[in-house]
Amino acid sequence: MSTYVYGITRSSHPRLPEETAGVGDPPRPVRVIAAGRLAALVSDAPPDLKPKRRELLAHQSVLAEASTAGPVLPMRFGGVSPDDDAVTAALTAHEEHYLERLGTLDGKAEYNVKATHDEEAVLQRVLIDAPELRELREANKAAGGGSHEDRLRLGELVATAVQEREPRDAALLRNALEGAAEDTCPGPPSGGWLANISFLVDREHGEEFVAAVAALRRENPHLVLRVNGPLPPYSFVE
């Protein structure tokens, strides 16, 4: 039977509670494969594993439980090895690298921040920053709305101005928050978000990071910010 891998820890990492259940239906018991100074949190791999909500939550739950007791190098969902021997071989072959990464991530958590524009608020911001657009809108109003061509031209100019703000606002977000983090990692582009950035944060300073996000939101009401964390540091593990 193949082996499902949740993450890698030091061999000295406290053991998970015996009732910890992993992926599968019924859930597979989570166990430990130790090799030298490292250990892997694993279970038997279900034969037809699919990324359903229950399975994703089970994977995340195992890592969240393990992370409370010390650093873990989290695997992405679906990490399957041929067998336990292959896991042991990987731990042995990459021991120094994994230990270095565990040391770097000790006491750290990931916070992911996504941002988009509030449509009405960013429109007001664009008009404040661009007097010529404001004047054109006022001229259209004075002319009873303006001609179809005038309205179309104004809409295109506003859309262009909003689009041009996106990289500036993404940089604003990163610059405002990176001082409260140990490291940053841009996430994959995702539809509808002007920024998708993960921050590596000292667990003891998690509240300070969340407060920094709240301050950024207050100072820039045209930004809609979504924060997810603390998470195992997926984005900071190769």
C-alpha cells in the first residue's frame, strides 16, 4: 500500500494524540516514520483519494495539530509516496536540507492576504486622484448625462485608471505588511484578486500582523482584504 505524507518534523517532535485521524473514508490513522533526526507524519494512502472538502480539512487538521507543538514542513494535499521505505530514503537523503528549513520555520506561521478593490470606493479614489476625469464626469452630468460616446469614453478612461492602480495597490499592501513579517512569498495569480501574498510571521507576533492588516484596511477603504491564518507555512517550503 502506498504512503500518504502530511509533513516532515524533527524526530524529537512530540507525538500526535492517538486519536488523530487522517485522510480516507474511514479516516486512516496517522503514524510516524522516523529516520535519524527526522520524522514524517504519514498514513496509509486511500486508493481513490480526491480533493474533497472533508479530505482537505483532514489534511489541514493533522498539520495544524502538529504545528502547535513545533515546526513542521507541510506537504501539499495529495503527497503520496510508493511506500514507507521510499519515505525513509527521502528523509535520509535530504536530512540536512530539511533540518535547515525546520530551523528557519521554527516558531513561524503563514498568513495569506488577498486583496481586491471595492468598486465604489476605488471609483471615488480614482476621481480624486485624476481631476481631468472628475471634470469630464461633471461635464457629462451638466449635459444631461452626455452623449453615448461621451459616456463610453469616460467609462473606458475610468476602467483604465482603476486597472493602472492595481499594481500600485499590490505594492502598497506588500510594503505596508512586510515589516511585520519575517519573509514574503507571492502566491499564484488568481482571478479577481489584485494581490495574493503570503507572509511568514513569528507566532508570538501574529496579533501584531493582524493589527497591521486592520490598519491598512482603515487607511485604504478602497481595498477589500481577506486574511487567512495562522497556517502551516506551505508557501515557504520547497
